[in-house]
Amino acid sequence: MSLQLKSQFTDRIIELQKRIDSIHQDFAGGRNADWAEQARERENDEVLNALESEAKVEIQLLSNAIKCIENGDYGICQACGEDIAKQRLAVQPSAIKCINCAD
């Protein structure tokens, strides 16, 4: 099961990295000379920046989860040492704390 999770997490990281690369390509394209269009592009840039930030956070969480799998610590709360409920991991696979210790 841990190999399957590691593979799923790795696939998701690759997908997120592709999304980030696509965002960077969009930023690399020039800006329109029309002022109204530039305003729309700036709004689009804000959305893309937020998506990029979210993707980077998710990549870091998944990378941490992969390290836990490799260390044999996956599913163990880093705060109290108890098992993290399977239901919690199903919803948040990168969880590092049980529900009681989560902020």
C-alpha cells in the first residue's frame, strides 16, 4: 500500500509541476498594448499566482508525505506518536498530525 501511495503522490507532484510550468509560460507571454486588456491580464495574473502558490504548498506536503513513507513514519502523528485515523488520511493524505493534535 505504501508503494501505491508513494506512486500516487509522485504522480500528483508531476501533475502540479506541469501546472506550475504552464503558469510560467503564461507569464512569459508578453502583455497586450490595450489598457483594458492589460487590466484583465493583471486580474488573471493574480489568479495564476494564487494557483501557483497552492500548487507549491501541495507539492511540499506531498514531498513530506513521501519522506514519511520512506522512513516508515507515514500515518503516525508527529506530535503525539499515535496513529492518524485512516479516515483523516483518506481526506488529507499528507496529514502529519492526528485530528486531536492538528491546529
